[in-house]
Amino acid sequence: MIKTIFFDLDDTLLWDNRSVKQAFRETCELAKQKYNINPDELEDAVREEARELYASYDTYAFTQMIGINPFEGLWGNFGDDHEQFQKMRAIVPTYRKDAWTKGLQALGIDDAAFGHFLAEQFPIQRKKNPFVYEETFSVLEQLKDNYQLLLLTNGSPELQNTKLTITPEIQHYFDHIIISGDFGKGKPDPEIFSYALEKSKCLKDEVLMVGDNLMTDILGANRTGIKNVWINREDKERNDVIPTYEINHLTALFSLLDKLNNV
């Protein structure tokens, strides 16, 4: 009998990839207006520079453990208490400016001042574009009366709470919200799943984990012995991690839960 559902946040309930894409589109359009460059080419260049820079900092291992990607670094402030978050907070202004400036340079434009301007515009645009999957609220609304809902998300507490603040309708559906940066370890570490079980006061057989990421949500649930559902909206290929169940739309949860609970 399933009593509790653990939900991932980014690209499970919130359409984070689309939000980031739209922020890039709006910001790169400013560069097109000034220099008549291809916005898609600038986005690709900035993404590449951001990945390389992000991996070069001594905070990289920590960000990998907590689950914070390079593009979150382009708009998060990381005003959290942990020493590593404080290091990130000191790094990100230069990181953002360098990522955009180097991206411009890759397209033959040497304008550090404009790179700095674009770096400041990206967070503004990201906050303006909080996309949510069309079925998210209706699914949560139908589940909330019959199941305990727990949000289990990787990331910086400040940044994840910012995402929840700009989509305030989501928070009230959840009995518990667990953010990896608060806990100290991220998915797929079994410890954060065990902590979530403690908070839910449920046995692992009474829980279902729902997430989009095989290497965090599904792998961590597998390691902890929790049944899981991979939400695979884009028909991605599986890797070595095998989910218990696979769906392509959140509404498919209802028939699956009926089967599991023998309704």
C-alpha cells in the first residue's frame, strides 16, 4: 500500500529546462540587438564556457554532491550558511561575468562590459520565466487528499526556495520539503532518501519516488529499496539504471497507484 509519494522538483513538476532556455533566449536577444550575432550560437558558447569554468572551481565537488548545475550558478546567489555555499557566493559574480564575456569572445566580440551586463540580465530573465508542466497542479490536487506528499529536491536551499517562491502554488501541496543543501548530501545518496523516510514516518514499501533523472532520483531510490517512477517525457534512452516503472506524463500516476494499491 502506497501512502506517501516523494516528488522531485526540477523537470518533474517545474519545467526548469524550459525556464533556463527562455532566459538564454531573452538575454541572447539583447546581444543580437547590439552586435547582430546569432542568439543560438551565443547560447551554445556561453553554456560551454559556463560548464568549463564551473568545473574549474574548488567548489565543484561540493556542487556535484549537492546537485547544483552550472546554469543554476548563472542565476543563484547561494546566500546559505554552509562554508561551501559561502565560497560559491563569492565566486558567482566573476563566474557569470566570465561565462558571458568568454561566450561573446568565442563569437569574435571582445566587450567585457557588455558581458557583465548580460550576466546581470540572465538572472532577471530566469526569475521572469517560471514554467510549470501543464498537468502539475491538477495531479497534485488529486493526490493530496489520499497521499502524503514530500518534495525531495537537490540544490541550494536559497535557490530552490526562490523557485518555490516564484511558483507559490506548489508549496502548499507538500507535507515536507527536503532540499539537499540543507541536509548536506544530495540524491542519489541513500542517506537523504532514508532521511525522507524518517520525515514521512513510512516504511520504504509504502513510498513511491517520482522523478525525471535516472542518475539521481531513480538511482537513489533503487539504492534505498524504494519503488520509483521515471517520468520520461522526452522518450530518452535508458542507461544502466533501471526504474521500477516508467511513464511519459504525470497523469499516468493514477492508474499505476490504483494497481499498486489494488484498487
